[in-house]
Amino acid sequence: WQSQNRTTQTSKHGQMIRNHKGMGLHVHLLVRKTKKTGSKPTPFTYCGEVDFQSWDGNTPITVTWRLREPIPSTISTLFALKPL
């Protein structure tokens, strides 16, 4: 996942990303395969709650999240995901 271009690791929002758990903030992952389906926006699919794993770079920050629970097989099939 990537932050907005103006977010830095030392900014307030950057620190919220890194320390979300300690701050009592919950982060949830929603994904979609494509931006649009025909002329309409593609709906998002809920994958679950995530925790901060690591980050790299600045403006934008590339963040690696870890899902708390495995992705259901229906979602894996929908997005053609391979198990790690």
C-alpha cells in the first residue's frame, strides 16, 4: 500500500500509520481488481483488519501490512492469489 504523496514517515499521519495499534486505531484492508467495470467504479472487497509490518521510502511511503486472519478462499479465488 502507498500513502498519499505528501505523507512522510515523520508527519502526524505517518506516525499514525506506524503506531496505529498503540493509538487504538484499527486499519482495515479493502481491495478491488480494477478501478472501473465498464463505466462504473468497481466495488471494493473487504479482506480484514491489518497491522503495520514495515515501511520504505518517503513521499509517498510504501507500507507493508499483515492481515490478522488469513484471506478467505473465496477472496483468494476472486483475485487469483497464491498462498505464501
